[in-house]
Amino acid sequence: MDKEKKFTFLAEESEQGFWVDSKELTQSTQRQNEKTETAQKEEIANKLRAENDKLLKEGLPEEKREMVIHGAILYCPYAQAEGKLKVTSNEILLQDRICATEGDGNNMINLQFPGLCNHPKWGDKKPACQSVINLTPWQNLGKTLVQEQRVLVKESYISCNPSPNTAVAKPIPTVEKITATGCDRNVIISYNHGKYGNCEFYKFRYEDFIRRHSLCNHMPPVYYFGEMREISEYDFINTAKEWLTPSLTEEMDKMEIKEVKKKGSLYKPVPATSYGYKYRVRFSKVLMPTLTQRGQQWLVKARYKLQEYMEQGVINKSYRANYDTILPEDWETLGKWENNFNKNFELTEKEIEQCNQCNKDDLDKIRAKKMKKYYTDIELDNDRFQEFAFATHPDAYNPKEMKKLPVDDLIKILTTPDFKEWLGADTWKQALIMARNLDYLSITEATLQRLFKKYILQDDTFE
């Protein structure tokens, strides 16, 4: 075979891969390497896809398949019932609900558990869970960032070392991008574990309202701590005349009232325009020292009950007045015109017609539903709140206890409120309810006993 034929053969053979020259070999090797590299990349990609599928199916602490959202159920071994997570750190929606982040760890806002804390440290006296919840930061977070905060995932957890937390709650973590709006209308934290009677009660209820409504324009009931007044350069003139009550002036010197931003302006409450706080201070600082020992004992009980009944309404939504009628029972023709507080929970004539086959249990359920509706968002309706608050007064004053007081104590009690209070129908209504239910024979006997001890026995004590 000649050279040309051999070359041709070899060339033909080379095309089948038997032989190539160095240049062809180099080019072929490069092509092969490229194919190998492509295959390797594809293999790596397949592995990554498989790993990603595994993450989606099984999940790891940092790459969650299930992020936590607003309203998620919470579990604590010492809580009476499951709690719920309230998200306040952002407004990012996942499946139409807000994502939770590490910023949602405020002990008095974000984790909401009903009922009592059953931790062994409390012994037999179990406090409300919400009043002692004390949290560490969230652990085992996801890697995803929502407005500069890592998200909570299904495996995230948080620890609690319960201790009293009646102090002002820690501020919610925020970033510049957060423009959340909204409010928490659900009152759940009771004052001082039910240790009522203090002047601070009404300030506490006011501050709890401000904390829960820090992201909205709702104003607290005037009854708590006074009307919210916009701060201006003339503010000291506007409020000076209202601080002239000596007992209030003394109390105001002891406390710092912070400004509150609402409706784009700064506001402060004016306690002198309140009812609950103002008269709690006045009854304690001004009235108390002038009463007999028996009168002072009555006042201590009345102060306690006023605050207990208030939380029975705003927290438990279950207050119903015991003393609620003005007209005598035998005034049947006029009785239907009596507009007492408990009528808010009674069935209307239309409801009675619609429920003509209802038994007692059915009627009680309807009343309970009406009661819950009445107290829902009651803090946001100033008139309704005042109606409720005034309805608690006769029960707190308790005619059965008040009938034991002498006339001089009763006169001092009646003349303690400002004259302007008697211009309102609510004050007269509670006064008439008390008048309707007092036992005047017992008052006369108490007064005679008081006079006998004071002027005959020269003994000014009257227990």
C-alpha cells in the first residue's frame, strides 16, 4: 500500500478513533473534558435538586419548609391552655397572613396564654400566666430575613422563666421599613395579681391601653386617667387650673406622665379630668382621714370592689349589677320605664317573640352572648364605658355595708365629689339606686350610737 493510500487509510481509521495526530488529540481531549465537566456540573445540580427536595420534605433548622405566621398555636407545659402568637414585628404576608420573626418575643404582647401559670414555683397561689411570662430570645431561627429580622420556623422555640412583669413591657423590635398599623383590643393582663385598692390601678389600666394601642389612633377611656389633650405651647395654661385639687397636685409631683403620639400629634392625659383615678386619690387623701374607723373600713372595701368589678367587665366580660333598680317593686306601671344597666343583657320584645319556645338554658345563652357583645371593645366607646363604670358604684359601695355608717360619715361621702358631677344623670342614677336600697332605720341606729359614744362617753372611736 503506497503512502497516500496508507495516509488515507490512517486518516480514515483516525476518523473512527484509532489514531489522531497531536493537534487532533488535543482538540479531542478538550472536547471530552468539556463533556465530562458538563456531566459533572449536571451531576452536582442533580444532587443539589435532590438535597433541596429533601429540605422541602424534611426541613432543617435553618432552611424551613414551614415558617410561622400570625395566630400560630403555642404550647407551654405549665399553661392551662394553648396560647397564640401575635405578630407585631412586620406586615409581610405569607399565605395571606403575617410572617413571624425574632422580633415577636415581647413577653407582654406577642405570646398570649389564657388562664393561670402552673409552674411549681408558685405553690398553691397560681398567678395569671400573662402577668408572669418572662421570655428569653427566640432560638433555632430560620435563615430567611424579613425586614432585617430572621423568621420563626416550626422548630423555633423560646424559654420562659416566670416572674412578675407588671412593669412596662419591653419595646417591640423595629426597623425603619416597618410601618405596621393596628391595635390589640383584648384586655388580658390584670392589675397586680388581683391586689386591688391602690391609686396606681387606674394609671396601670391607662398604660396597658396605651401599650396595646401603640400603633393606632384609639384614645383610652376618660374614666381611667383623664382626657387625652394635645400638647401645645399653651399646654401649661390649659392644664394648670385643673391641677388645683391639692390631693392630685401632690400625686402628680410623684409621677412622670409620658407623651403619647396619636393622630400625628403628641398627647398627654389630664388626670384631673378623670373619674376613677381622681376620686381614688381624693377618697384616700382627703376623705379617708375624716371618717370614723367604721367609715374607713367601709372605704377600704369599696375601693377594692370598684377595681375588682371594673376588671370583671373589661377582662372577663361578665359583670352584672346586683343593685340596679330605683323604683319600688310595686310600681308595676312605671317599672318598664326604668332604664337600668342590666337591661343591656336582657332580651328585647322582638327577641322574646323569636324565642317563644326557648327554655331557661337557651335564654341564659342569649343573655351571655349579649353581655359579651356589650363588653367587647368597651374601652373604645367612652359613653358605654362610663355607663358600665358608674353601674359598678352601688355594688362597690354596698348598701348592706353603708347602712352601718353614721350620718356624719354619709354626708362627708356625698359631698366629696365635685359639684359638676351632680350635673350628670349617671351620678344621680347611682345616688338614687343607693337611696332605694339603704336601710334608714339602721343608719339612724348607727348615728345614735355614734353620738352617744362621742358626746356621752367622750369616745371618738367608732369601729
